Amino acid sequence: MIGIALPHFLILPMFFSSPYGVVANWSHHNAAGLYHLSRLSSCTMCKRPAKRVHVVPEFAMKTMLSLRLATVLAATVLVQACAAPEITETINDPYETQNRAVHEFNKGVAGIFTKPRPEGAPPRKKGFFLKTLGNFAGNLDSPRLVVNDILQANAEDAAHNGMRFLINTTFGIAGLFDPATAWGLPERPTDFGETLHTWGAAEGAYVELPLLGPSTSRDTAGTVVDFFLNPVGYAVAAPEKYVVSSAGIVQGFTELAEYGDEINELLQTSADSYAATRLLYLQNRRFQLGQTVEAEEIDPFALDTEGF
């Protein structure tokens, strides 16, 4: 079993900023967990005069609490980044033994959804249901992309993804269809891991997460924050808000169904599927973040050919 020890400076802010702590502080003056209404003359429990303050909507308070949690997690990663230099050319895998065990588990799960097909069979494609489900989940996840674009100070991508969300929500019937792509507005994906990279956080160690697959320390923290970063989730009540939070995961499973043949080939035919997955993920991720390393030119006259 793999345990994760959180530092004290992370645990304490999370405790004091938890919804339970806030409600406990407020409940003495209001059973609903909100500030006094300005029309009240005194508190019914302690008889103190009530202050004239504005009522804060519940979804706004939840948003502020989640943003505080996101800030704490981001600060933790940035503090660690100051002590560890960025690794762009080598593979930092200090947890390889544990990662390989998780990889074997993920490999078995992926085998359930990516059964090998007979040779010569047509390429695997999304059916209408999976395609529609993927469109809907992707559209629900779009506001999260806009928030990350704003945090990265990327106004162009924020406007692009925001316009795409408006088009697909209206003309695409709540995102069931994707007319924005046909009109020249394809999705420009991003995540909080990229936001942390923009802020200067180091890549950290390579890790493989159960069910979620390959990642890094920085991207793992980003995945946790992304789960709470979609503002739509705070504008709706349960259980709808859980659907919004899980939109990215649902979209990922629909892509698994589409690219099952490629995934199956990588996992089942590679001599070392763990090393192959790790290499492909890190190369692709670093390319996405603009961390490509230019190949060194080789001078043929400088080669040591003695003995040939």
C-alpha cells in the first residue's frame, strides 16, 4: 500500500478552510450557515445586535473555498519547484517499483476495454452514443479550460474556448453536438498542470496513477485542482455538480474506446510496456508544454573511428 504524507502547512489550511469549519463559525448566528440578513435586529441565541452585511450566495462561498484549496495545492507544488531543478532531457522515476505495480493493474483494466481484434478488421470508431456522450462531457468541461487559460494569462485561448462553449451550448443543443469544430473552433486543451508549468513549477517525479495512467508530480497536483476548478459545478446543486466535476474523466473514457487499438498494441506488444508508456507520455507532455530539446548536430569528422 502506498501512503502519501501531507505536510503540516498543507493540512492546517485545508482544515480551517473546510466547509465544516466555516459552517461551525456561522451556525451560532444563522442556522442556514449564512450571514445575518440585514432586516434582523438581533441574534435569537446570543441577543447581540446583527450587523448589516450582504448575503453571500452559497455557490459563491463554495467557489471561494475551492479556489483557496487550489491556491494551497499550487503553493505546495511551487515551493517544491524551488528546491528541484526542471528536468527536460532525462527521466526522473524514483518510484519505479511502485509505478510498475500500478502499471500492471492499469494494463489489466485497459485489457478489458481494449480487446484485440482480428487482423484486417476496420478501424475502431466511436458509435453515435459514445460520440454524443463525449461531446456533452467535453462541453461541460470547457469552462475549466477557460479558467486555466485565464490563470495562464492566455487571453487568446480563453476567448477561443469561451466562444466554443457558447456555440456548442446553444447551437449544439447543450453540447450534444459539436458545430464549433466544424466552424473552425476546435478545442484547445489545457489543464492546471500546464498552469503550474506556466508559473514555473518543476515537472517532478514520474508517477503512474491507478486508472488515470501516466503523470508527474506536477500534473498529479494539477489533476486534483482541475477536479474543483470548473465554475459550472458551483452554479448547480447535487447531484448535477458531480456530473460536471467528472466530465473530463467521462471524456477520457470515450477517447479510450476510440483509440483502443493503439493502446492495446502499445500495452500488449511492447517488450517493456511500462518503459514505452513512460517515454511516450513524457515526450508528448514536454512537447505540449514547449519543452522540446533541439537535437545536437553531429560532426562526422569529429567522430572517433579508430579501430574500424
